[in-house]
Amino acid sequence: MPDAPVLGASKTVALDSQAFGDRFRGPLVHETVRAEQAARRQGTAATKTRGMVSGGGAKPWRQKGTGRARAGSSRSPIWTGGGVVFGPQPRHYTFKVNRKERRAALRSALSLHAERGSIAIVDAEAFEAPSTRQANALLVDWGQRRPTLVVLLESEANAALSFRNLARVAVLTPENVGVADLLGGATLLLSAGALQSLTDRATGAKAEADEEAVA
């Protein structure tokens, strides 16, 4: 069974073998990361077509006799200041990834950290007040390389305020952590509550409990 050290204490915490002991599924991880990154795109890029450009109501010059090429409107795409042909329009880039596939990709990312030994537990209750110095000391004593992803519950505000100002350290809640975030961090630091929340997400325990509550 995989385990993780507790920073600032000489003990380890056992990790769930289902969530942190799964094999790495590269294609599922790739698909899930693509979906997460696509969902973050704004999709607001837009150009004006010839029907949107102002002006051009009158024919620039008569059809024959000028020696110039025929022209019906100054809004033509071949004119400077005219419309754009097949330009980008506002759209969304999201695409669906099945729930079981997302869970499998999450387990793969968590298991990768467990296999590399790049995961640790932090006692969020030890932060009685925000202290960047205390947070930095924990990371220095750990001796792992950065960037580091720190996952804390919303109620663990003192710890979150302590870690968020450190260079190359990102702080997220368990609900907002994606596979791309886990793979983007060289190391992963979790509170006990965040560990349980991510474990429930990876194994589907939370979804099953919600379904039973609805039933």
C-alpha cells in the first residue's frame, strides 16, 4: 500500500491503494487534459464578415468603361477594410469525457505522484495564523523540487494564505483540481481533508453517496 510522509512530523499516512496504486493510462490522461484545457479557452475571438463591415452600400464605380476590374462593394474581402472570409467566430471548445474516464485519468495522475514519491501531507491545523515563513520552511525541509501544487480545503484558509505567496507554488481546493493541474506540479502537497476529498473523487465514493442520498 502506498504511503506519504507528513511534513514536520516523523510519520507517514497510508494512501488508498485504489486511488494511488492504479496503473498509468496515457491515452485517457491525454484526452482528459485536452478536455480541461479546451474548457478553459474563452472562445471570444471574432472577425467581421462582409455583412458586418460598415459602408459599401454603393457600387464604387460603374461596371464598364473605367479600365478597372469590376467592383460591387468596398466591403469585399479583397479590399482593404473589407470583411474577413472564414474568420474565427465566438464558440466554445468543450467536449465531453465520460465520468469513468475522468476518474481513471485522475487515479493515473495521483498514482504517478505516489509512485515517484512526490506526494506529502501537511497539517493545515498547525497554521494558527497565516505564515509564509512557516510554509516555506516545510517545503525546504521536504527537499523536493518545484513547482508544487498545494491542495487544501476552503476552511483551511490560514494554510492557504501561507502557501499562496511562495514562488512556483499553486494553491487549489480539491473540487477545482484537474488532471492537468496534477501533472503540471512536480510535487503534490495535501491536507488530510483534501486527501480524503481527492480519494473520494478518484474512487467515485462521493458520487455513489450522492446517488444514495437522492434515492
